[in-house]
Amino acid sequence: MFGLGGPEILLLVVLGVLLFGRNLPTVGRSLGKTMVEFKKGMKGIEDEVNEASAPRAAIEPEPVKPPQRVTPASSPKFEDAAPTNLPPKV
């Protein structure tokens, strides 16, 4: 394991206890969750690669429809309303 022997691993454990103390279970839990999420992400990437290499069924596009002529029922009417908040002219 990375060329580490018994004394080196023991030294790392002692340093971990000294540095993290009571927070060591929380650090371990966070590290475990990080590893699980990383593995899930790698599995998702592998699935996408495998899915992309598998042949897919051809998707048929919708047939092109000819343009439709739209005629308005009635033309819009715009009426000028007299403004009510202006002062009277003198």
C-alpha cells in the first residue's frame, strides 16, 4: 500500500488523532460520503459511455406541414380616448 509500513501507518493514525481529536468520526463520515458520491459519479459516467456506444433507434422527425394562411376575423380598432387627468385648456 504505497510503500507504507507499520510504523508509518501508526504515525499517520497518531497524527490524525492529535489533529482532529473529537472531530475524527465526523471527518471519517465526511470522507466516506465523499467516496460514495465519487463512486456514484464514476458509475454514471461509465453508464453514459456504455449507453453512447450502444446503437440507438432512429428518431423519426415530424413531417413538414405546409404553411397555413391565417386571416383575421376583424381588423383591430384603435380609439383615441380623451385624457381625463389633464387640466382644462384656457
